[in-house]
Amino acid sequence: MRPTFSFNPAAIPTIRTRKALLVVDLQNDFLSPDGALTVKEPEGFLKRTLDLVKKFRDSGAGDVVWVRSEFERHRQISPEGDQIVTSNVPPRAQRPGGTRGRQPTSREHDGAVMEADPEAFLSVAGDKSEKTMCVQKGSHGAEFTSNVQEVIEVGRDIVFTKTHYSAFSSAQQDLVQRLRGRFVTELYICGALTNISIYATALEAGRHGYEMTIIEDCCGYRNQLRHFNAVGQLVKLTGCEVMNADTLVEELQPPAPPNATQSHTSGLSPFISNMKLNLAPGGSPETPPETSKDGGPTSSAKTTPPHPDRGASKLVASAPSSPSSHPPIIAADDKVSAPRPLINKNHLGPPFEADTDCSPSEGESPAGPAERLIEARRRGSAHSRSSNTGESQSPKGAPRTPGTPSTKAENPRVKVTARLRLRPSSADTDKKSPPSSTSSSSSREIIKPEIKATSTMSNRDSEYVCSEPLCEGDTTVISNVLSPALAADVFERLLEEVSWAGMSHMGGEVPRRIAVQGTVEKDGTMPVYRHPADESPPLLPFSPTVAKIKDEIEKHLGHPLNHVLVQHYRSGNDYISEHSDKTLDVVKGSYICNISLGAERTMVFRTKRQPKDKITTKDDSDDANTSAAEKAKRQVQRAPLPHNSLCRMGLKTNEKWVHSIRQDKRSDKEKSTSELAYNGQRISLTFRQIGTFIDGAQSRIWGQGATSKTRVNAKPVINGQTPEAVRMLQAFGTENHSSDFDWVANYGAGFDVLHMGVPKRFCSGSNPIANNRVAIALAELGVSCAKGSVEGDVRFEDNDASRVVIDGHGSVLRYLDAVYGAGRRYDQMLPQVVAKRFGLLQRALDMLDLWEEDRENAEKNEGAKSLQRTKKLMSLMVWEEMVFWESKAKEAILEAKNKKEEAAVYICGSTASPADFALWPVLHDMVRVLGDTIFDVIALRGQEKSVYLKEYYLAFKERSGVAKVLGLELK
């Protein structure tokens, strides 16, 4: 059926949506030194926030909304109403199925606990004197601070007062209506107390369908762990993005306009169309010291650095000195012949960029057309999508990037060096057309040299191309780094071969798939690389394909590699935020190597923010007209990473610069062929040489980044959000932001923390002997745990990827032995040894049931007063067990003496076993109730006096793990 009337869809008006910057609770009670809940971290967040407000407002991107809180009455915290975060520990995932033991606490109880927290400033029930009153109506503490009031533009900005934790509470819909009236669909949120008002507001905004971004370095907090937990939960629950203020300011800059005219193209990559050939000398990387698994340096590295620069040629792209200067004439030297073309348009993207990261000031003109053209090509790669006329089109909807302001100073030259490893061939000399350029006041034109492809183009994969040094001069990008045979199907092989997993950070999963591999010795020793993640996937041995990649990459380094982080970017939506790699465990002088396979993505390098003292201090050698702000400009360099490329980053660059892979939300039609390769998927492998190690049980740690530098003095690992984990996290933060990082002061003492997230948990039950059995086992095996409790028997919760939970102390002892103890090597034990361990463990477990019947009778009779009374109180079955264990103790002690191991006495071999952990606590409880006469009562029934069992009991009692559990002092 035809429609009754016709209409033109193009005539339907397009409604432009807007953005809004929500600034929450910048009030005196939160920001003043004498405020009720003074926010002290992060340093300088208030000034950074106010600067962001000005730049956001000036950009015209949307509205600025100032939100303040006022206490009206007690606000209850519940899942259906306001929600806040007052826990230092990320929430543990709910285990499917039913649970045993104590049931989870009620929601009402959780809410009551949060309401009692001092930071819950709107929850004041009952006696108000129990909690410091905050943001009371009409008080000075409820007002914006004076410097905030100076920034607010009355009549233009929105000022809103809330009486709930959330600005979007169902009881207060005024703000929602006002934002809808202005067509606001995207929110940027910052302000005070990340885990209280910001968390509640963002969570409620998500329910209203707003697209959100948390400006993390503009969010104030009193507790760093709560801040991390709140941000992590918001990412997990709402899918919001997290970025810093500088990144937002960069995105708010207007997009670079397309070039007015362009005469013609040669059909080649824009990378080669902006090049000219010159000869360049070569060089070789420094060889860092090799570190052994025992923590000390070896005599020399096994591999020697190659010399890829011999016979190299240099590619140079020059930017114009200023917008008013003549456009560059990009020439090709006819005298230089290449055996084969250096660049394949399907492998390399646009040239590396060097620019300053700052907003244009008044009176400054936008970047010159050459820079704009490079930026437009980088964003849209128009060369692969352009029409036959060669016109460059500006992609619609591309991410906004800042323009590069023009200054009187000459813009930096951008150079790319091609270092070739050529095979003998009879390549023809390329024919190059003469360059030309035109200039006018209205348009500028860059004529690309016409280069004819030779017959050697098909041999492109036989050579590699190395860029000119980037950043601090110790970083380069090498294309075609893997051999053709390996690169042919390496992407598909890795997808199938690697055991992909997730990684937890700030309570949420990172936006990409992860795997960790490394060198695993026969005894289970492996390297450990620690970074700000709650916990990482388990390290597995190098898979076959990864091992081949590692071998080829080592040829470009001059030092070995023993650790790799493999990451799978499933689409342009997967990303990694701006950061510096953490060098706590990275061997000094080594390279950090990132191999890119699959779709091309761009690595963005940016200099770290300079310290305040360096920004405000002027050097006498500088130009007097150069302001401190101009000195503090942050430089940006972008390095496209095509398929089969290596980004070889030096530690000096890592110290001075941060790097990231940003989200790419452009549509497919706006992307180049290389960016669409492999369905937009990318695999990166970050290889490192690590100098810190853990044993196979992951219970001992030593090396460069640990407190013990050698294996002989290895210390137990620490898991969970402990004070040491907090100190390590703070050191990581310092390295991430400091451009003058003092490694010795921050990392020199070392840390023994392995996992900072959800720790292993030991939940004690109602039986003290069963509790001691597991507690002693944990202490002896060096397994660190958080503490908890359940009704009934013991429970152990591991923090592995599958979150194993074991109930029952007997099962827990067997699990600990199999995963963390000698039981991991049952396949290497003789059958009789395995049978003995299992048999003695079960007999020791059964002894507890027998003793508990006697203990109840003995406690009723107020214990033993004499040897004869002990005989009466001890049943025949318990006595028979004592006789049995006396014989086993005799065997163990005599065997130990034969081996000259008198100081170490164990009931089942040369090391402590589950049988010891099960037996000794029962003997200890018998001594507590009946006294040490239990060892003499055997003689009263026709047996020899107990000597060996008592000796075993006293020797095992002196062990540090036992003393720690029982609270005893070592003699």
C-alpha cells in the first residue's frame, strides 16, 4: 500500500545534541582546610578543574553545570535509592549457586554500615552529635569556595542545589528537565568525593541514558582505594569512559579543515608522498645487562645488536616554518636509486607527527595547511578513499583533535629513516616526476612526487623500515620486523593459540583481552611484571608462535626477553589509557618492545606534565619573551603502528613521556585499508626483560623489584590491598606523572606485593582445631590471605581466574598441598610416598573426631590432675592412636638423625606435609586440656614411655609458622 502523501526525508531537520560539564560539590566543607570533610587528593585538582571549566566553556561544546549539596534530612542508602562507596575493597563477584555457612549480610545491614561512615554526609539519623555535620543549609560550609564563585558565570552556567547524594535523584528531576531542554546527551563529570556524590550522580545519570565520561584527575577524594573502587564500579556498571582533563581539552579543539585544493595524487601512501631521500649514517642500540633468575647479572648477553643502518637511506618530511611561509616543495633526489620501493601503502600510514599539546591563545591563527592536511589524512586516510580527482575530504564525525597553533618559532622537522636489509636483485631505478608547488592567499597546494612502482614491489616483505628516533631519541618504529614466513599467518595463529583472559583494574575489567606468557624454569620459577592492576591472568610458558616472535625481536635489541603481555583489541572501541610503563621490575637499560599485528592503530606519545617548580622557574638562557606557560607546553607525537611493526621504546622515553592507544569511533568508510584489515582487530605483544621472580607456588618473591634481591633470602608474597600495596600503588602513580622520576627513592627498597586486588581469603569456622590446622598450613606454605569467618567448617577462597572456593578443612588441606605445596609434584613422587602422605593425612584427620569425645569428658572434670587421672580420661581408641603416632614419630626422628636433619622433624618425610598440619593441632589441644602427661600415659598400658612423639611435638612447636598462628614467642 502506497503512502497517502510523499515527503522528502532530507527535509527533516537535524537536531544537534549538546554536552555538559557537571562540576559537583566544590564547597567549603570539602575544600577548605577546616572543612567537615576536607578533600586533599589529588594534588592541584581544584585548579585543574577550574581551568577545565574555562576551556570547556570557551570551546562552545556545551553547558557548565555547578552542583552543590545541602543537608535537608537523613538520606537512606539503598539499591533502590542513593548509592555510595565506602569500602576499600572492590566488591567480590557473586558466586553462582547456593552457598554454605553464614549467609551474606542483608542489604539493610550494608546500608546501615555505609550510613555510619563519616563520608556519608547526608545520612545523619538519630543523635546528630555522633557525626560532624556537613553542608548545612545557610552555613559557610555549604557555599561554593571563593575561587569557584569567581569562575561561575551567572546567567550562562546552570547552578543546581541537591539534597540527595545524586543530582539526578528520582525525588529531584529539575536538573534532568533542564538538560533535556538544552538537548544534552553527553556528560563530563568531575568534582569532590569520587565515591560519594560523583558516584551517586554518575550511576543515576546512567539510568537516564546519558553518555558519560569521568574526568579522573579532576575528581577529589579522601581515600585513594575508595576512589579506585568507585571509578571501577562506574566503568563496570554504566560503561562510562575515564580520561584526564588534558585529553578532554584536546578533544574539544576544533577539527582541522580540509585542504582547499589538491591538483593530483600518485595513488601512493601519504607517507611516501611527503618524503625525500638522503643518505644517513647508522647506529646500534646499547646492550643492557642481562639478569639471571637468581637476581644477579650474568657475564654477558647472549645476543648482540644487529647493524640495520649500514647502507641505509633517510626519508625526510619537512613541515612549513609558519602558515605565512611558502608551501614546502617535497622533492625526490634523481641521483639516488633504490633497488625497490621502500614503502608499501598497505603497510605504512602517515608520517610521525610532532606538535605541542596546548590550546591556541587569543590572536593565534590555526595550524598551517600542511599540518592540517597531514592531520586530515591521519584521521580519515583519504588517500585510500578519494575519488579519481584526488580531492581530500574531511571525514564527518571523526574525533576532534587540537590544531597546532602557529608561532614565530620554526616548527620541528619530522624525519623518518628507512634502514634496509636488502637482498641482491636487479631492481630498476625509479622514475620520478619533477615536483611543483603553487601558492596563493586563499589556498595552498602540495604536489606529491610521482613514483613508479618497480618489479621489486612484490619483494616488499623482504626488507624492514626503521623510523627516525622519536621522543627522547631512544624510541623507533620498525616495519616488516618479522620474516615473511612467520608474518604470513601469525595473526590467525595467535588468535587460536593464546589462552585469552580478562584483567581486573579498579574493580572493573579492562577494555581488551589479555594473556601473559614468559620463561618458566623447570622448578616453576617465573618472571613477574607488576603494574596497577587488581590482578592479572596467570603467566603461562611461551607458546610456540610467541616464542618464534620473541626470537626474531631479540635480534633488534641486543638483550634477551623473558616476559610478554599479549593484548587483543577486538575493534576500535578497545583502547588503553594514557600511561607510562612501570619499571619496578624492568631490567635497567633494556627496551620495552611492542609488536603490532592486524589492523593499524596509532600510538600517541605525550610529554608528562612538568612539575610546578619547573614551570614557574625561568632559565636565564631562554628568551625573555618566552612565558612559563609556553615552556610548559606538552608535546605530542603520533606513531602509526601498521601490521608487522615493532615499536622499540627506550626507558628514557618512558620516563619523560606517556603513551596510549585511543578509541577510534570513526565509521568504516572513514578508515583506510590498513585500519580495516583483519576486521579491525589488532594483537599487540609487549615484550620486556624482567628482573623480578616468583617461585612456582607464587609464594616467594625476589629480584630487582622485591625487598630481597637474591633467591636465597626470598620473602613471602603479599596479596590484597595492604599498606604495602598502597605504597606500591602510590609509587606507580608517581612514575606515571613525574618526568624526573627517582627510581631508587621510589622503588629501591622493593615491594613483595603480587596481587593488589581481591586477595585469597581464609574464613575460619566454629572449630578452633580445624581453624588452626588450615592457618598453620597457610603460614608454612607462605600463602597470604585476608581473614573472614563462616558458620560450620573452614572455607578457603582462592583468587585465581575461576575464583575457586573450597569448603571443609580436610579438603582445604588437600587443595593447599596440591596447588601451593609439594603435592604439585605428585606425578614425580614414588607411589609409596604418595600413599604414605594420603594415608597419614586421613588418619590425622580422623584423630580429631576421637579426641573431641574425650575432650568433652575431660573438660567436664576440669582436666587432668595426675597421670592416673589422665589415664582414666583418655579412651582406649585415643590411646591406640597415641601409640601409632609414637611409632611414626620414632621413624621420622631416626630418619632425620641419619640424614643429620635433627632440627627439622616432620611426621611424613623431609618437609612439612598436610599430615603435620592435621596432627599437631590435635596434640596441642590435648596438652592444653590434659597437660604434657599425655606423652607418659602410654607407658601405663604396657608400652614404653613416649619419647619421640613428645620430641616431635616440641620441635614442631618452635616453627615460626606455628608460633605466628598461636601467638607464641620464639625462644
